[in-house]
Amino acid sequence: MSSGAEVIEYRPSDDEPFMNPRQRDYFRAKLNAWKEDILRESRETLDNLQEENQNHPDMADRASSESDRSLELRTRDRQRKLIAKIDAALKRIDDGTYGYCEETGDPIGIARLDARPIATLSLEAQELHERREKVYRDE
């Protein structure tokens, strides 16, 4: 084998046992990488806010700065909630419940988990949930 051998990246598939150790490792790594990206962005945001924390003599500059700051803080709040969902998904991997629908207990599906690794409902259960939510909202 040559030193320039191509590394084949693992992608989970429906052709293998659901949530086997390799799939759990794949999703754990995916979730941890996502969390690290969010934390890095969060640190950059904090640095930017601290640099931005200067007095603006011009009212328009000050208003623009406050608007930017408000948006950054809302974004950080969403990121904080997302990190909590990622941590919950990592905990489900550890306790063996990851990848299974919270309502039906059925497998969520590899494609859905790959697209949304924090999913807690199967596609069918999610659609049912959203239809019920829409009915209540429309009343």
C-alpha cells in the first residue's frame, strides 16, 4: 500500500444494522464537530462584540451597532439552544436511544439523521406533529 492511498470516508447506510457501533461513532463525531463549529463561531462573536463595544459619536452608527449587537445576541441564544439539543443527542447515543423516534420508538432513518442529527422524531411523527400544530394555530 502506498503512502498516498485514498482514505474512504464512511457513510452510514440502510444496508447495515441500524445504530451499529460504526454508525453511533459516525453520528457522535458529526455532532461533536457541529458543536465545535458553533462554539468557535460563538467565541468569534464575543470577540467582535468586545471590539465593537466602543462609543459611537454618530447616532446612526450607534443605532446600527446596537442593532447588530441585538442580532448577535439573538443568534447566540439560538446557538445555545442548539448546543443543548446536540448535548441531548450525544447523551442519547451513550444511553442507546439515539436514532429512535421519541413517539413511536421506530428508527428515525439514516438519511434524516444525516441531514438533521439532532432529530428526535421520525419523518412521519414530525409531519403529524406539525399538522397538529398547524390545526391548533389556525383555531
